[in-house]
Amino acid sequence: MFLCYALTAGINLLSAIMAGLGAVSVASAAYLILELSDPYVGLFKMRQDIFDGLMKTLAAAERGGVSPEEAAPRRAG
């Protein structure tokens, strides 16, 4: 919304900076959507065994078996 206001203003340094920041924010949002659409590859990747454990915990909690805190594996230390 604010980017549209900056684009309708006259060309000066501030409006050029705001247009650049708007372009960077839209590009980074599109990049994150594409990057996180496949969680096992890419720059931000998740190990499959951790993800599978998380999904099992959430599924058990949804069925009413146990709360996610009780089903979470305990770490030593």
C-alpha cells in the first residue's frame, strides 16, 4: 500500500529508495514461498527424521492421545 503511494509521488531520492525496498520485499517473499515449498532441499532444509517425528507428535495430540509436550522426546542434559 505504501509502495503505491511512493510510486505516484514525483521522482526523488526517497521515492527511489522506497521503490527499491518494495521490490526487494516482494522478491524475498516470493523466494521464501518457493524455497519453503519443498522442505527437504535448498538453503533452508529440514531433516526428514525430525519432520516425521514432529508430524507423529502432532497427529497423536490431534487424536487426543497426549499433549504435544508429553509426546515430545526428552533430551538428556
